[in-house]
Amino acid sequence: MQKSALIIIDLQAFIKKLSKNAVPYGWDKIIENNRALIAAFDQKNQPVYLVTVEPKILWQSAKKAFSRMILQDELDKNPRLHQLVKYGPSAFKQSDYGLADELKNNSVSKIYVSGVSMSNGVLKTDRDGADLGF
């Protein structure tokens, strides 16, 4: 796990509302598993990024409601966790955050990507990460 980072994609309240039956595990298990991942990475002093999607087309008041994180408590309690906003599926290519540069500057060479939709945000972030050398 050394030189690794955990990137958690799209665990936000609005997506939970849209996808009530997150199969095959359900929301409770997804949240439980991601909390366990956060704890494991945090214990090893490895970075964790909580990523929300916030489409640019939304007006300001809608953006805040849309991007409210399910794991906000973890973020509020732990200053070592990082939050970033993306505007499309990929946390690397559709964000102004500069995630790839930050990871490389911190000698991260391997990423672990988790989330709710394996066919969109998780997959595209993972593929873009691989293309960038992670």
C-alpha cells in the first residue's frame, strides 16, 4: 500500500437518491466498505481523495445540494482527507484540481479507485489514471 492513494468517486446524496438500489451490494454496504477503505489508508498515512461530481450546467444553489457528500463526516473529522470536485466522469481529466500533479509530487505510484458506478466515474478515473502512469 506504500506510495498509494485512494480515490472515492461520486458517493454523494443526490446520486444515492437517483440510484436507490445500488446493486449488487446496496448503499449501506457501499458506505461501510468505503469507510473501511478510508480507515485502512488513513492508518497507513496514505492519501484519500473524496471526489464529487458537479456538472457545470447547474446554478450555484443546485450545485451545493447536488454535490453534498455521504462521507462528509469523515472529511470534516480528518484534515488529511482531500476533497475535490469534478465536472464529468474522470477525476483526472474533468477537474480543475490538478490531481495527477499532486499525486506525482507526493510520490504516489498506485491508485485504488472506489465508488458507486463502476461503468462511469470509477472506470474513467481508473483508465485515465493508468494512462497517466498510475
